[in-house]
Amino acid sequence: MRTLNPIVAEYAGQVDFYLVAFNESAATLENYIEENDFSNMTAAQPVGSMLQDLKIVSQSSMIAMDANGVITFRKGYGRGGDADTLNGEFQRLAQ
């Protein structure tokens, strides 16, 4: 999330950021967000088969969706989550 925080600040109001709990509760994520002074991120608990439907099988998966709910970007843990890659995707989504 440290990589994400400066990008979130740049695109606040243009792109919505949701952190979906995987092995922890949304309340635990919310506490982490507050304790680390992150802002403009919403913690969420997955509902029903959401993780399965989105094919999220490991923690730290990053997915970007456009305004129509179409997945435009997907990377798993440790791949593609660098600031330049994420910034480029969010810049495209903010247009």
C-alpha cells in the first residue's frame, strides 16, 4: 500500500480505490489505513463469491476496473505493482 498511497493522492476524486480484505477483516484493513495515515482508500469485505468471480486467489492482487466494471488491469503479488505501472493505468482510467 505504500506504493499505492502517492498514486491514490494524485488521483483522489477521479478514481475510487477499494482495498478488499482477503485473510483479514475489513475492520483490520481500515485500522491499518488509519494507523499508516493513508487516505482516500476504502476497506471492503468481499461478499458471496466475489473473490472467486474476480479470480483472486492470492493476497496482493491488483485489479483496475473502468466505469463500466470491465477489468482493464490485473497483476498478482509482486508483479506489475510498481509505481510507474500503476500510475500509467490510473492516468488512463482518469481520462
